[in-house]
Amino acid sequence: MSLFKARDWWSTVLGEKEEFDQGCLCVADVDNSGSGQDKIIVGSYMGYLRIFNPRPVKPGDEIQPEDLLLEVQLREPILQVEVGKFVSGTEGLHLAVLHCRKLCVYAVSGTLGNVEHGNQYQIKLMYEHNLQRTACNMTYGPFGGVKGRDLICIQSMDGMLMLFEQESYAFGRFLPGFLLPGPLTYSSRTDSFITVSSCRQVESYKYQVLAFATDADERQETEQQKLSSGKRVAVDWVLNIGEQALDIRVVSFNQAVSSVFVLGERNFFCLKDNGQIRFMKKLDYSPSCFIPYCSVKEGTINTLVGNHSKMLNVYQDITLKWATQLPHIPVSVKVANLQDLKGVIVTLTDDGHLQCSYLGTDPSLFQAPRVDSREINYEEFEAEMKELQKIIKEATKTQDILPKSEKHRDLIVTAEVSPDLDAESQAIDSEVKAEAVPSVTVKITIQSRVTAQKPNLAVCVQAPLAVTCDQFVFDDLEPDSSETVVLSVFLKGNCSPSELEGNCMVSYNIPTELNPEGIPKVAQCNFRLPLRLVCSPAQPSKAANHKITIDTNKPPISFLTIFPDFVDPSEDDQANVLGFQFLTGSKTTLLASKTSQRYRIQSDQLEDLWLITRELTLRLEEHFKKQNCKDFACTFSGSIPLQEYFELIDRHFELRLNAEKFQELLSERAVQFRAIERRLLTRFKDKTPAPLQHLDTLLEGTFREVIALADAAEENQANVFQAFTKLKSATHLMIMLISLWQKLSTDQVAVLEATFLPLAEDTPELGWEETVDAAISYLLRTCLSKSSKEQALTLSSQLRMPKDTSRLKKNITLFCDRLAKGGRLSLSTDSATQQATVMPGLSEDAAEQAEKP
């Protein structure tokens, strides 16, 4: 091991097959923590932005998860990252990210967490500039001598300097005689921009000269017109170095004079402010990057120069003071203060090796041990190997955590729903106002192939449905044994359910040799409840407020075939029309067209259409599946009932607002009640009795108000539950109609359900409106986005109850419009090309109004 090898303090590899270059690395206190510790900011050509805060326990430790403060993909290649005072009104540091056609300025902030590694960091877009020309690089500084802020200058690929005064664009100027872009920097001492042109000469341009020159956007074409219109861009000084430059830096330390450092392909130059050469150093290697930094000796400057031989040389002016070996070829090098360790060398390679190292001469004290020349007993080694393989095989066999097939499961749970309703209803404490509330029997069987310890069965159905018993505890099951339980399901709440499905879950432990107490496992199954549980046959009605039509590709089927439990065989008029009377009082009618392949469902309530529509599609699919017909399909070509759906959303949201008002009033009356109690207690404890001054009357009146408010809040809570159940039913209907309308795949329907039905129940802390709004906003900014500008917008990290539902309704309308124009749902971040199609039932004017912010 070399004594002059760079000591690895912290290192990591960034991404896979990502590319980096000179401007992709920056070190600064970007989150304005005030601790004096720098953070490492890295951007890649793949668009990934990462911020690190290395904190190894000991030098050379691997990267810990908490070392990565932030990682975000910005979708566009990152050419350069810089940190400065880029936002007006504050002197805090902000992050500037340069893309090919865009400049973005972000604020980086952190939120303290409740656990050791729970700190959360996020970036917020402060402003952005869309560039008219392709950018190459940028520099920043207090242009024109401004105080307390930094301005940005971007050099384009065609030789234009674009200057931005923070949130506004200032002006643009073309460099004279431009061919190819070179490195660019700014000297605050002379207020000038310094670059190296394709003529292989260092050129300096004063900021004032650029500001008063002819605007690049108004540049004339002919030479005669150029001479007669405004001032031309004039160079301040020029120095011919005879080679192309890799990088250029301006340094000004307290103990050293201001200097301009230029790294060439074979030489290293140090220039004065007026362009005269202070010194130069001829290099006997091919350099890759460099960085000047402060020297401990007065009047000198130290410089780190990396080369393609994986070496890092330290120069004091022109004298080589140290040379150290690196594991990779650096393309960028910085000096940072990390974790109270000053002068850490940060290097980045073109393939993403990021390393923090320090210089040292610690020798390697390792000595190879003496070889023991004893004979090897191969038979003993082979017997030990077989024993170890046997242990590994047994452990893998008994502790397999992967799901097994149905045949090889240790425990199987099945649920069988009775085809007929119970002769004697088992409903208890039902709130339904109907004359009779039916129930249906569900038989659950548990079969165990192994010893199952502590088996517990839980049966779950969604409210307002209920079961007679939802928890069962069994004794330990022996191998090849079974247990059977019987329960009944009925409608308990006074509203129709949104789903007719239930779930059985068995939790148990299986003992092993290594774990006698048992490994916890779970088995579950689902069951489907009959439609007769919540509705009964009734006379169909001709008039209805809400109607939807489902198209099929097969001739209509008689209701005598697909709804035998609702149709009387002796009545022929029920073959094409059928009525359903829900236990809650509402009625729905189902009609089959005699001439076309259509079915119409109509009802006075939008939410009541869902269960009948779902049952119709399921029974049609089962009917054609029995006939081995594989090409049956349902479609929807009508208009999506958005306005009726929005009325249900408004009703639910209004009840949530009422719940908040009741909560506030209850808090006020409770405070008043306790204050009166304290005063009464003080009067009663007084040795000299004093008149109560009607405090007892005020206490009784406040108590009655608290009871009345509590009763009203409880009633409102029940109304919120019913409104949420109706909203879920209508949401299921909307999901089905959208999927049939756009012919969505199974994966897209799953995304749609996760977007519109994220919550099983509504809570005061997290409601349906804000959750769905956040999910739809995410889809509109990812897979359904129209431009990269929408994708760059950051969403709020907190979910709060909105003031109204206007934003949600606008986003739902825009969501349907984007689907109509060819958008496809996907959780990937790639935005597919949108196809322009017109959504049936949604006018273009409504879509345009929805897209307006």
C-alpha cells in the first residue's frame, strides 16, 4: 500500500449507468442550517438531483441511509448546479439547476423528525426561466456591484450570454467571433466575465460594456447596419494561451492577491486581473479537473489538480507539495467542511463514483501470518460440509416466507354462502325501517394440514352490513383436522352498501425446530353476498331522474335466465323489464332492449344504480362464460354524469364542515361549563356563604347546550357516514363507467380505484376530498401531463381539508378530459404522447374552462 494514497473518509456510487461532468458537483450549506457544515449537491445527465450530508462513524464506512438527504428526478439532464443568493428579498442560499432549455432555482429545507433518522428534506421551486437557446454552462455573482444578492449568466451553445436578475430576464449579448463555447467565470473584483474562446485565447468582457451594448434579440444582419446601430460588444483584454482550456477559476483570498486560474490541456496558468501572466506551470500529464483553495503561507495559493492517471497533485503556486493516488479518474473536485473536518477533498467521476477523502501517510501495518503446514483431513471436511448443507436445507424448507400454491398451503380457509335467504332472519339491532330485514348464512371451513397454534378467525364486511359474530377463537388444530363455523350477514345501517363482498382471515402460528413458539402466518379468502340481501323484486317504474345505458356485443338475454331469483317464471312481461326495491326505500328499474344490444338502468338516486349495474355485468359475464363465449364485452358510450356526482361530493363535504362547526361549539361550551364549575366550587368552599348569583341556572343551561350539541354532532356523524357510503357507491359507478368508456386494462382500473377510493372510511383527520384531490393532481402531473412544465411542479406534502370543492371538481373534470384525449393511466413517471380524441358528453368549452388555473 502506498503511503501517498488518498484516505477514503466516505464514498458511494450514484445510480446505475448515469453520466456526470464538471458542473455536476457543488458543495455548500444549501439548506441554510447555519452549522458551517457543507452539503454535497450532485446532478446527473439522467436528471437525478442528490444532496448528501456524509456522517461516517469512522473513516471508510459505507454510506448510511440518513447520509442521503434528498434524491429527486427532474426529468431533464442537469448540466450544472450552483448555490448562491438567487432569490430576491432574502440573503439565504438557494440552489440553481441548469438544464438544456431551462434554469430552475429551488429552496432546500429540512423538517426535523421524531426519530433518529426521521429528518425530511424537500425542494421547493422558487422560479424558473425557459431558455430560447440551448445552454452550455453558467456562472453567478454580484454583477454590477449589487449587494446581498447574486445574478446568473448563462452561456448558450451559439455564443450568447443571457443574464438574469434573479426572477427576471435582464438582457442577452452575443460574443464576437464565437465558434464553440468554453469555460466561463465571473470576477467580482473587476466586474467582468472571463472565458476562453475557440481561438485559444482568454478573453475578458466588462459587465457594463455588455449592459450598454446592442441587444442580441435586436441584432441587425448586415455589416453596415451593425456599424450604425448602438454599441458593439468590445473585449476588455485578451491573452493567447495557445491551447484549449478545461476550466477557469477566479480566486481572491485575504492573504493573496486576486488571480485568474486557467487549466489548459498541457499547462496551468495564473493571471492577474488585467490579463498579465503571474506564473505558469507546464504539466507532464493530461489534467482532468482542478480547484484553487486557500494556502497557509501568505502570498501563495494552493491548487488541487486531478489527472487521467488517477492522481491528485497539490501545488503551492508552481511547486508540487503533495501527490496522492485516487481510485478513479475525477472530472470534478471540490474542497468542503464536513462534520467538523475542514478541508475534505470531494471528487466525482464521470460514471458516478463520489468520494470524500483526506491526505495522510498512515502506513499499512498488516503482516501476513505464518502458514501452518499441517495435513488436511479431507474426509472430516466433507462430513462437516454435508452437515452444514443439511442444516441449510432444513432451515430453508421450514422457514420459507414466500407464498405457496393452493395445493401446498399449510392452512386453507373457505367460505360458502347459502343460495337462499334464511327462513328466519337473524338480523339484530338493525336500523332499517323495512318490515323485514333478511339475512343470509355463511359457512366458513378451516382445514389444516399441519399443527396450527392459536388459530383466530376474523370475518369482516363493510358497513352498513354486519355479521352476527365477527371473531372466533379455536383450540390448536392437529394435522389433517378442520373446524367449521356458521354465521349470518344482514343489513344493519339505514342505507345501501357500496359493496356486497366479505373477507375471512385466519391468523395462526406454525412451530418449527428453531422456533417452538411458532412462526406467525395468515390465510384468507373472500366471499360474495347475494343481491337479495339488500333488495327485493318490485314493480318497475317508467320515470326516473338518472339513467345509464350499457352496450354489449351480444344479443340481450332474458331476465328469466340471468335473474331467476328476482323474476316470477309465470309472468312473461318480466323478461325485458325488472324492478328492484331496496330495503332503504328507493327503487331501481332494469330494462333490456328488444331491438338493440343494450341494457338501461334507471333510478331516482345516482348511487342506487351501482349495485344493479355491477350485478348485471357480473351475471352477464358468468352467463356467457358458461356458454364458452370468450369475446363478450360491455361498453359505455353515454355521457359521464359528472354534475350529479359533484352534488354527492358537495353534500358529503357540507356535512364534514358541519362536523367541524359542532366540534368548535362543543369545545367552547365545554370551556364555559368548566369555568362555571370552578366558580361554583369556590363559592361552596368559602367559609362565609355568598349568594350564587344565578350561577346554578347558568350551569344547568350550559349543560343542556352541551347535551344538545353532542346529540346534534352525533346525528351529523351518522349523516356523514351515510353520505360517504352513497359517495362510495357513486364512485364505484364512475370507475366502472370510465373503464367501460375508455376500455381500460386491469392495471389501469387498479390505478383508477386507488385514485378515487383511497380510504375505507372517512375520518376527521383525513377525508376523502383532500386525499382524492392529491391523487388526481399527481396523475395530472405525471402520466396525464401535457408538458414538462406541469411535471416540474411540486405537490404539497401535507393533506389539509380544503375550503371548498371547486378545485377537486375542476381536477376531476380535467382528469376525464385528459383520458378522453388519449391519456393512459400508469404509475410510471414517463408521460406518454397524448392522442386528441373528444370525450362524449363533455364539451370542449367545459374542458378548456377546467384547464384554466
